[in-house]
Amino acid sequence: MAYVTDKSAGFERDPFLHPLDAILADIAIAVQLPPGLHAKACERYEAVRAYAERPSSPLHGLILRFYPQGSMAIDATISVRGTDDEYDLDVIAALAVALDAPPAEVLDLLYEAIVGYPTSQKVMRQTRCVTVRYTDRMHLDITPAVRLPHGAERESIIFHAHPDDPPRHHLHVPMNAYGFASWYLERTPLEQRFALAFDERLRKAYGMEVRADAEVDEVPDQVSLITKSVTTVALQLLKRFRNIAYASSTGRIPPSVLMSRFAGHAALTRLSLSDMVIRQARLIAGELRQASQRRENVIVVNPVFQRDCFTDRWPENLSQQEEFAGKLAGLADGLEYIKRHETDLESLRDWLRVQFGDYVVSGAIRRFNQRVGQAVQGGGTAYTSRGGLYVPSAPALVGLGTAASSRAVAATGHTFRGERR
Amino acid sequence: MRASWPALRAERIDARTACWRGPLKPLLQTYEVHVVYRAPVIIELIDPLRQQPRVRILSPGLKQRRRDAEGDLPHVYWDDPNCPALCLFDHETGEWTPFHLLADTTIPWTIDWLTCYEGWRAAGEWTGGGRHAAPLLSQETRP
């Protein structure tokens, strides 16, 4: 795997030196797909594909491939809106059917091919996909697509047909999810220090610790590293923020693919997690506000396939885009305020709960507190010249030194005493 | 002390007593701390409980939590109910002696205490470990 390694300053800064970055990472860990579930999702969609291809299926011989799309393709999946532990995984079912087939027919065909698949919950036919639900709170959304004959790789048409709408409202919609994912991944390099430090914390959160002094190539193959870029983790936090901000909304919400597009444009090395969240939030808010100033709904398209419009269903009006712009600006303003002013952990917790949800933030603060406490007891803390404390990310995994701002004072074990009143 | 914690200002009180005062910022909040230490005349006769460096948090005021399992405020000496002294080490196990530099012990341990205090306030649990001593008479602990 290719990493970008920043050694321009002679050392690599610990990505979780600043407590806000450490806590944001804990929040991101709480909302994303647990380790192992991505592989499980891939196994599941292959199993669904095999079932849909069976000899008695109406799609027998017509399925070209299944492949991940959306958040799953860029490894940015988080829990579904309104939940803390349900996950939507999006898959394209590339079919060999007529390009101009009526949308409702294609969706019904896919539904007939999959209905009866042995899960304990009902398979559902939606407007653009068929959903398979599992008891462990994973949902697979399978979108049928037909490849355009003369287009770039996997430029396709998907089918839009709400079951309650008349056929004249049904649509063929251009799409190239594969191309977009490739574009995004190319633009968002992995920074080694962050990727490994985040992986270490993610594994500890799920009780899957790698030995602190393990070299990278000693990590067992079956415990493959979960490597994410700062850009993707920041995107996940913004998506979570969106989910909380629109938790009680009944209509459409800003789509994840729009946010991913801006994340790809915002990608930059050597930014902290909090700074990347601020950067992405301000970029999206700025674009939305500029469109509003022109009295237009923002138009955001797939950078590799202009006909694939990411904003075909949201925003529906200027008020919706201004509302989201305002919320994002508020998040960015709040994070910047925290970084520049004084606040204690209790007040930070209260503010973060509003942004990212009570349950998740409380859990993140608890984990932060546990990690710090264990380090204090075990002499595993590091200090800065201004009296700051942090728990260093496992340097042995990367073979790099700690931040130059940490002090030469070594942590020594001690036992708090005192009177209990 | 100056080399490790440049923000702490030293003041000599008398031949055996010094104090330091200044800011420490363990997480996102700066605390004004006050440390005073009176060196013993005869080191062999030191009572670590009563002759240890005294650390008090001058601002912002520490927030108590009534009827918490750790007490109203964890791991302090209530010699001054308005500004208790922090209890940073076990005086019965030799964790600190006059041969230890305050810059290597008292100050980082104060940072540890403040960090754990913030975690205790935010998460409801003191995770820094420790144990409690019997109450002391206040006049015996005031430096």
C-alpha cells in the first residue's frame, strides 16, 4: 500500500496530540463500520449475487457483476441516520438488460430475483434499489445498472421508479459510481502516521489489539490493517454531523455523495483531523452559499462523468441549501473556537453531543478518559512544554519519533492519595 | 524547573522555601497552579505526608461533585476547603522523596491530576487510580 510520509519537519507529528483530534477520532471510531464488517458485507453481496444468478432466477445469465458503490467503495460507511449501529452498504448490480428497459420492469426483475433470499427480514423494493436486511443491523442496497455502450469504464444508467408513481415519472439516470470512487481514492492519499495510529485506536476499541512493539509486517494477514485517510475520517464525521442535524427531518437530506465530492476536492496532506473537518465544512458551505447568491440550487456532478448529477434530488430549493450551509458553518465556527479558546472537557462534551449525538459522544469521552487514566497509571503519558498531556500513538508501529514539542520529562508512576470527603 | 516548565515563575520565600506559580494546560483548559515546597532541615527525618510539595489550583476553581464515589473532589487534602491541596503520590511507599526533582515529579503529576479531574467531571469516573487516606488535621498539613 502506498503512503504519503511527511518528514519535511524532521519528525512526524502525533496525529492525536491535540485532545480535540483525539476525541474526534474516538467519535469517528464509534460511528463507523466495525472491523470485519466490510469483508462480511462483501461476502454477503457475493452470496446475494450467487442467489440472484440461480437457474430459476429471472436474472439467470443476465448478471455481469456486483461491485460496491458510494460510501462502501471509498470505505466511508457510517451508521445510518437515526441509529448508532445500523449500516447501509451500497452495491451496484451490473446487468445485461436493454438500456432503455422500463425502469419499473428492471427494478421489479431484480426484486423477483432476490426475494426469498434467506434472511429473517423481508426483501424490499425501493425507488432505485432492492434492499436486503440482516438481523445484525446491516442492510444491503442493490442498485441495478446497465453499462452505456460507448462510455468510459462502468459509465452506466440506473433506474428510478417509485412504486407509487406513474410510469411517466420513471427515469433512466446516468451514473458512474466506480469512476467516482477511483477519482476519490486517487485524490486522498493515506498518511502513514495517521492511518496506523487510527487503526490502532480502532482495534483497541474493539478489543483487537496488535502488540505495541509489532512491526507492520508482523501483523497477521487475517487482521488486515484498516487504513483510512484523514480526509475520509473527516468525511465520516461530517456525515454523522449531518445525520444528527437532520435526525428529525422527514424529507431528503444532503446526499453523502455530494459531501464525498467536496471531501475529494478538500483533500490535503499534513492537516489535523479537526482542521480537515473544518476545511470540508467550509468548502461545502461556501459552494452552497455561492449558489444561493446566484439564486440557484447548487449543481454538483461526478467529476469523471458530468451527466451523473449528485444533486438531482437535493436541494429542492434555496432554503434547504442555505440551511445546510448554515449548519456546516456553525460546526466549523465551533471547532475553530474550541481550538483558539479555553474550554474544559465537560463543556466540550456538551457541545460535541449536540453536533454528533449524545450516545456516541458520551462513549467517546468515556474511552478518552479510560485511555488517559490507563496511561497515567502505567506511566505511558507524554507532556508538552505548556503542561499538556497526551497519550502517544504507538510509535513502534511506524518506527518514528514523537512530536518535537513533547518534553524530555519522562512520565513516572505515582499513586494518588488524599482524603475522601 | 525553568528548563522543563518555562511558564512557571519561581519565587524564593526564605532559605529553605520556594514557590512556583504559573499556567498548565493539560487538555484545552489552562489552570493557574501554585506549588510551594519547604526543604527539610534533616532529610532523614522528613515526613513525606506533611513535608511534601503543596500544589493548589488557583483558577479556575475546581468543581466538586457531592456524594461522588471518589468524594466531593478526588485525591485532595481538605486543609483549606476553598482551595484544597492535591495529593499526588503515596507517602507510604517512597514514591517521592526530597531527592526527587519537583520538575520530574510534582509538576507532571499535577498535570496527570488535572487531566484525570477533567475526565472525572466529563465522564463521571476517576480513571487515574489511587487510594484514599484517613482525614488529616488541617493544621498539621498547612505549610
